[in-house]
Amino acid sequence: MLRADYEEVSRTIARRLGYPLSATNQSAEEKQSIQDCIRCGLRWFYFPTGELTHAWSFLRRYLEISVKAGEVWYELPRDFAGFAGAPALSNAENPLAITDESGIRLRTNKGQESSPPRYTAVRTAEIRGNTGYQIGLFPACTATDENVQAVIQIWYVFEPPIISADNPWAYGSGVHAETIMAACLAAAEQQMNPETMAQEGGVHWQYFQQQLAGSVATDKLLVGV
């Protein structure tokens, strides 16, 4: 397979940092250093910023949430990282209009409406002791509203787990493997010479930017953007 896996990424980073290539010969500090580079590199790849900001087609999931009478806020999955499109109700022709939490609150404070839900928003919330996300609807459905039988249809961007010996494969398939490797090497370069990031970045960072531009273009072509 051409996909980037944990052993290859770890070995490549170890070589760049001058560490033993075998994990059995690495110290605890060296192993942690490699993990830090992997985590940083994957963040750079999965969630690019600036001119190359992009929502990857392979980091999208579909979710349905059942609507409940009188319910405004609904819990979202722990891996939720943003909408990949406007949510919609299963029995509606048009998607919901996206606002923010204050928009939902202001409309709710003005009084409940009897019309079908038209607005949605996402807010952060403490969920079982952890910070998570919730999606809101306004107006909320009443017990006699036909929309109580509907579901909220959501395409969302999810936050993938870090790769490890137990979870060895990075998302992106072999098409983006070289970009993933470049991102992790750029993270190793930053770890060795953090001052390079205050300028134009080092050699590996510049190479990663080139590879990232190509990967973004490929992914856009795949989904017809």
C-alpha cells in the first residue's frame, strides 16, 4: 500500500532528528519527541490555514440527529470539527440558515414561533466534564409539529485521531502520503530549529507548502470544485 503509516512516518522523523530508527533503541524522550512531530505535522496537514485553507473530502462524515419536541440544542459527536455544508431537515426542501449562538438566543428570547425550524448554529458546551459541541435549531419543534418526525441531516468535518502503533494509517490514502510525510518532516525541522518559522520556514516547511498546494488542488478536482 502507498498510504503513509505510523512506522514509516516515525522512522523518517527519527532519521531526520538523528535518533535510532528502531523504537526499541529509542529513549522515552526520543519517542515523545517523535510523537510531538507526528501530532504537529498531522495538524498542519489535516487543517491547513491561510491561503491553502481547505476542508478535505476524506475528513467528512454524515450524521442524522432525531428532532425532539421543545428541544433547541442537540449534542454533536466528539470528533466534530465544523460543518462541511449547510445542515437540513429531512422533510424540508431548503437547508437551514446558519447563524451563531447569539442569533439563536436572541430569536428564542423574542418568543417561540410556530413555524418549522429555519435557523441553526453551533456552540461549545461542557458535556460530561469535557468541552464539546452542540447544534441548535430555531424555532424548536412542538409536540404537534410534523417536524418532530424529521431528522437533522449534517455533513461535518471530523477530527481524526493521531496515528500510532495501534492506529497506524493516516487519512488521505496514498494520494497524499508524500504531503503527510513532508508535514511531519517540517514539524521535525521546527523542533530542531524553531527560529526558522519566524522567517519563511526551513527547507522542509517550504517543500510541505508545495506538496500541500498540490494535494489541495487534487482533492478539489476529486470533488469537482
